[in-house]
Amino acid sequence: MRSMYRSVVVKKELSQKAKLSIYQSIYVPTPTYGHELWVMTERVRSWMQAAEMSFLRRVAGHSLRDRVRSSVTQEELRVEPLLLHIERGQLRWLRHLFRMPPGRLLGEVFRACPTGKRPWGRPRTRWRDYVSRLAWERLEVPLEELEEVSRQRELLISISSSSYTFIPVSPTQLHTLATPHPPPLTPLTIKEEEVNRLFKHLNTCKATGPDSISPSLLKHCANQLSAVFTDIFNTSLETCHVPACFKTSPIVTVPKMTKITGLNDYRPVALTSVVMKSFEHIVLSYLKDITDPLLDPLQFAYRTNRCVDDAVNMALHFILQHLDSPGSYARILFVDFSSAFNTIVPALLRDKLFQLNVPDSMCSWITDFLTDRRQFVRLGTHVFDLQHISTGSPKAVSFLLCYSPFTPTAAHLVTSLSNL
């Protein structure tokens, strides 16, 4: 870990995104190997939290002298707590043990009750006792009832960073879990403190947009510029109009490999305004608060505390439970939508967002942003003609969420095709 710390964390050449990718793929699996069978004591919890925050604190650019809480750092980096990852794996292994048929060695060892006397002194906590207490504290379900419920096919455990909720539900009923009382339709009003905080946390290694406003300028002059841009953002929301400079983006080519043999070896990248990206962060948080309770529960992309691993685990859970029945089989259909973001029609997206309880003013603002976008290709010193585009969505911060409203329709279409 010390060598990784010296070669990754302190390297200024690596971006924050690259460091977080290394953290998720290498740093987390290494100290948590075999965590499903751990008995978490207070000393182990303290060790894991110290190891976790020593990495994340440097990635976020903080030190102990800054007195920034660990929860604030994790929320800033959008990283779930390491203890949450460990407890989720332990509960997942517990459900796997309950699902084991009679005769499996691991299941028999888990259910065994050894006889005899334990040695003198304070007895060590057994894994069964620890996981029983964990199930009661997080799920509020006794171990006996959890064992009975976990053997049923209707099981769904949703874990958030603050609490655990236990919801027995069937796969066909997952689409009916929308919140019955949607949040109120309050228009978005941006505060100066939010803009100031976003500007101060900008990554200075990011490229400058077409307006020539660099992240370094916004970060060092955040106190002077936050009030000005707050007025611009609120005026844009009130008038439902996005300035043309925020919708203009040059497209540059980035080589995919060192040796270029053709045009397919280049990746087109759109350079959007840094100011607009900060604006989108605030819009994204507002849209998530409204749409998250109403989105499809099986939608894992672009949602907080959800990832591809959750989708794979959920699919494997239902498949394995189905295959426990004799003579059963499973059919899996994989569908890949080509150029999904490039085919979004703003008018259809507006209707979908309105169905998700998004205010009409915000729908109009998003429609205006996606309409009459200006792009031009820049290749070295050559600049090509300006093109006006009114179809598709830029793969920006908040507009990655624009494809999520189409997921229920796509899922219904795929289900209809699979029944043919």
C-alpha cells in the first residue's frame, strides 16, 4: 500500500478520476479480500476507516489540518464508505448461505451447533452472532425471520450509505415501487454559496472550453465571480433560455493509440464550457431529487450508490433462485442501443421528464439547451464550418441523466419482443 501511495496518490500527473478508478479496482479489493467472513470489531473498523481516508483525503486535496469531515470528503468524491462495502458483502454471503440446499458443506457448517464448553475468559465473537446482530441493526429483522424470508424467491435488499432497508418483492413487482407521494414542484433557485463551493473544488487539470475560461481562473477567483455567475444562472432558469456560448463546443480528436492507421483510431471529444459544467452539477442534483424515486428500480446507470456490479448481482440473484427449481432454465437477452445519446429527440424527452414530475420550467430549459447547439470540428490549425444540431444530448454532467427516462419504455419494448 505504501508503494501505491507513492506512485498514485501523490502524483500530480494523474487526474482525480484516474485515482478514483485505481482506488475502486485495486485499493479496495486488496485490504478487503475475504471480508465476507470477517468479524468487525471496533479496532478493525478504525483501521479500515483510517486506511480509506488516508487515500481519499489526498485524492480530494485535503489534509488533517483542514478539519474536513470524512463524510464530506466521501460525498465530494462520490465514493461509498468502505465499511458499507464490507457489510453489504457480509449480508450478501449470509443470503447465499441460506440459499444453499441441504448437504452443502458450507451450509452445514453454518447451521451446526457444536457441543462442549468454551475456554475460560471472554469468548470470541462468532461470525454467526456477529452477522445476526448486523442483520438486526441494519435490516431490523431477526436472524430466524431473515432465514425464512431469504429462502423465498421474492427478495430485494437495497442498501444506501445511511441505512439499510429490507423489501421483500418479486421481480415483476419491481416496477411498482415508485414513491406514491412525489416531491413538490418547486422551481430551482441557485444560491451563491453553491456556486462558490463548486468553483473552489474545480479540477485545474481539465481543459479550457470555447469561452477561454479556465478552471484555474474560476477556482482562484471564486469569491469574486460566484455572485456574477449566480445571477447569470438564475436568469437563465427564469427565462428558460441558455446563452449561446454555453451551447457552443468545439470537437477535437484524441488518438486512441500511439500508431495511427486510419480515422477510426481517433476519438472525438467535445470541449464544453467549464462554467456550464458547474451549472450542470447543480441541475443534476435538482433532477435527481425529483426523478430518483420515480425511475425504474432496475435502472442502475447514473444513479447514486448504484453501479454495474449491483446490476450483475441482482440478475444473478434472480437467476440462481430460479434455477434452484428442478427442470428450470434461464434465457438472457442482451440488447445494446447504438448511439443512444445521439438519437434523443428533445420533444420526446420533454414529455418523459414531465411524466417524472419535473417542473415545466425545467423541462423548457432542458429543451432549449438541447435545441440549436453549435458544434465545429477543430483539427490542429484547421477549423471547419459551424454546425447547428437539435438532436441528441451531449455526454455532459447532468445530461447523462437524460437517457434514464427512456429506460422504462425500452424495457417494456424488450419484454414484448422476448415474449414473441
